[in-house]
Amino acid sequence: MPPLSLSVPLGGCAFLETEASGGVVTERGVTNWHDAAAVFGIYVSLKAPARFRALLKIRPQTKPARLRLEAGECVREAEVREGDTVVPFGEFEAAGPGYLRFALSGVRRSGNLFASPTELILEGIGPEDAAGYVPAGERENYYWTRRGPSVHATYFTAEGGDAEWFYHEVTVPAGFDPVGTYAMAIGFRGGYFGIQTNAEKERRILFSVWSPHQTDDPGSVPESRRVICLSKNSRTHVGEFGGEGSGGQSYVIYPWESGVRHLPGYGPV
């Protein structure tokens, strides 16, 4: 039997975690990595404690460099030689189940780049030992795994008869509202409604409706398939969105708070 091995693609499981301009994560992995301040976090969730060897798969190296890989209490460095495509870092250990963060950074380089990593290989454990990661063959899911965790509750209403309206609440736990957070209160086949943290000092109540025309460019939606605003109040901004399909977007600036239940029109409860 071939030895157990888990391949963790950086294009779906890695993040640039420092304020550095010399490195970026794309679907192909880490590219343009020349800034010594860049630290890339690579995440995989394991079902149980484990001991394994970590290797970094890279595109063919052009100039020597030295890299560092950290996970928990383990810190390893490795030399990368010209022509290398795999960098062995040695043995690591996961003390318990849950997410294990690997921190990849550059120690020194003699060429323009530290390296161009594509995958983190964990030898000694297999896919059945991982509770959460995106496999290398699922490139279409890289966007969803890197954009942040997403949990959906679905309600089936076919047996409930015709409904004229329904009511729903969402409360964001205290402290779980970093910039970029979106908490959807109501989602349906044609759109979504919820609250969002847009910036350190700006929060919104958001309602968007997708156009049935399949495109990420709102300017290319035919007039007959555009989302039209019929009415709004003076506080509400209405515009278009693209990049994830296209449609109409509306929002109100509103200082909602995490850990606090709000009722529309009445403020905190």
C-alpha cells in the first residue's frame, strides 16, 4: 500500500496574514513572493492528534533560498536549492483535534523570489484524518474556502401552504464581527438580506436581489432582466453589484452591535 499522504493546496487553504506587498495567494498557490515580511497562514482541520512529516511542493526553484515553517510548538527551517520542486521540513505534531495553522515565511533568498509554493504535503496522515480542508482537485471551491466560514440553515415551506410574510432574527455573537463579516437573516432563491461589517467605523443593513441574467458584469444585463427599484426611503442607498452574479443592491448605514439583539425600528432589546 502507498504511504498515507494529505495534499493541502495553498490556492484554497492559504492566506497572506501580514501587511506585506511582496506576495499573493492565487488559485495557483503563492506567487510573487519576495517580501521577507510576508507570512502565509495555511489551515487544515484534523480529527485527532497526529504526528506527520511536512513537505512543501513548489514550482521549480531558480535560485537558492531558506524557508521557515511553523505549526504549534514546532518550528522548522529548510534550504531550497536550484531546481528543487519539493522542500522537506521534517516532523510535526498536532496536539489534538481541530484546526492546525502552519505559518510559512522566508528567511533569506539569493534570487528575486523566495519560492513559488503550490501545496503543503502531510505524510503519515490521509484525507480520512482531515475534518476540514479543500482537496487539490476542487479548484472551483477555492474562492469559498478562502472567503471565510459560511453556515446556512434551510427551511422547507412546501407543506406549509401559501405564506404572505415571515419573521426571522439574527444575532452576531459578541466579538465575532470583524471587518468583512456578513450575517444573513433571510436568503432566498433570488437574493439575500442581512447585516454587514464594511469597515472599522461603518456597518450596514443590506438587501440585494440577483438578476436572472447570468453574468458578473452588471453593465451587460439586458434592460428587460435588470433589477428595478420601485420605491425607497431617503436613508436607503440603491445601486448595482457584480462579481458574484449581478443585480440590484440596497443598504442603510446602521450601527448594529455584536452580542445585541435588535428589532427593526426599535433598536437594541
